[in-house]
Amino acid sequence: MNPILEVSDISMDYHGKGIIDNLSFDLERGSIGCLLGESGCGKTTILRLIAGFEPLQAGAVVIGGHLMSNPGTCVPPEERRLGMVFQDYALFLHLTVRKNIAFGLHHLSGSKRNRRVSEMLDLVGLSIDADKYSHQLSGGQQQRVALARALAPEPDLLLLDEPFSNLDVALRDRLTIEVARILRELGTSALLVTHNQNEAFAMADTIGVINGGKLEQWDTAYNLYHRPKNRYVADFVGEGVLLKGVVQSHNEVKTALGTLAGRFSYPCRNGCPADVLIRPEDIIHDDDSPFKAEILRKDFRGANILYTLRLKEQENLLALVSSHHNHRVGQQIGIRSQVQEIILFESGLN
């Protein structure tokens, strides 16, 4: 299957400062991709380059098999068959919900336009609010209107720029799942930009971790979490710490937690010093274990408590423990490791 979006070796700088550095990825047709990164990492600039709001200085952007941008070409945004959903919704305040959705459908006859608007209203669950104005809607309803307006012209690709960041946590989580369902129901290709890992994991088939304008890894959520390609991805995605170790064999590494055995995520020569990624769920609370750790901090999370622990070797760990085990800071508790796939990086590399 041909990808709907091909981004090839794009670069961008402002006044000699590099913003995007030789970045490439493909998005499969009908899938949802995500550019995930901290504020200022360049992810929104990448979206603007794809949309045609900024000219390319190097590389190429191809959408649906057609060249849209290279250093000598920049097809205008309105000719790229794109839909856009913005952080601030960008609704027309003087228009009703119905007229907002119909805004980009002037090329259709009246009856076809009305039918398409009705389909979109049903899709996003706003049929009974069709004649309201945006100030009469909640934030979640306004974002549904923005989504319906972007989808109404049946774009080849939908771009979403931090679309849920203005919503409260509960509504954001619910709407993230709902929008993903709608996009998959329609088979719409989409690219999301966000700094929120929960949004990325809930929505996207493929996620790109952006760091300083570079694409560190373009992969599934599972692989980003369980098989990060470098230290940055390992540290950025999820929670965990890097524990010092020494490789003993092709599947064993000696650490302050003892000798860990399992499949290595990446090969490492015997005897080499390595940093081993330990996730909170890799540490089991076990009072009978010979390995003890001091509680430095506790973060209550409802069903669980995230403990920050210190081993006698003065290395720290994180452990996710049932909140029924409510220990105090400064207390020593028994722990054991439960690591199956060992993620490690040879010291001095990556």
C-alpha cells in the first residue's frame, strides 16, 4: 500500500538556527500517526511544513503520491486536500454549528451540502445542537464541531495540532478515544501533534518521538516503550530509571538488583558496562526479598503508589505498588525484579 504521506529529508532553520534536521517518515494510508515531543522540539513546525504554511528549505513532502513541497515548490494549503484541527478550535463565532461545518462545502449543491452536514452532525453527536453558536457550547462540543468541519470535505489527510490541550483531564481522555474511533470508522488518515503521551498512545498507530528537530524513533507505542532505540526515547517515553550494570553473557547482566536474565533488546558484548532500563512495573514489592530499598518519595495515584526507592548502592529505582501497601518515607521495604526483556545501552554509546 502506498503511504498517504511521505516526508523525506526535510530541514528548516530560522536565522541560522536549525529547527528541523534532516527528518524523514512515512504515514500509511488509513492510519493515525503522531509527532510526540516536548514544547519547542519542532513538532508543530513539521506540521506547518506538511500543511504548506511554511516553505521547505530542503527535502520534500508528498501527499497522496503528489509532490506538495520541495525547495522550489510549495502547493498552497487550500490545494493540498488537507483538514486541520487546531488547539483553539478556530470556529467562526458568528456562525451556528451547522454553518461552521458547511463552511468548506460551497462546491456542493445545496441538497448534497445539507446531507453532508447532517452526516457530520450525527457522526460527532451534535445533531440537537446544530443551531447553537460556539459560545453556547462546552469545550468538548466546540472541538467536535472543529473535527466535523475538518472532516466534512473528505480530506486525504487530517492534521491535528495539540487538539485537546485546552480541555480538562477527564474530558481530554474521553474525547481522545472518541476522536480516534471516529477517524478509524471513516478510514481517515491523520497526523496528530502533541506533548501528551497518553493522547499519543490512545490515538496513534505509529508515533514519532521528536527531540530538537530530529526524529529519534518512528514506531509503535509498544516498541517505543519496550524497545526504545536510544537513551533519549527510553527516558522520555513512560517512566523508569537507568541502572548501572555489567554484561555477564548474551542474556545476563549484573546490577545492584542482582543478575538479571532475559532477552536483550540490543546485543551487547560480554564484560561491557551498560545502563539497564528498569520500569516501575519491573519492581515487585516483596517483604521476603533479600534486596531492600529505602523509600525516598511516594506519589499516590489512587489504585497504586509510585515509590522512589534508593538501593544500598545509592542507586534509585521507581516501583509501582498497590496503594493497599501504604509505607512511609524513610522506611525500608523488600523488593525483587521481574524483568523479561532487558533494555540496555552500552555505556558511552547512544
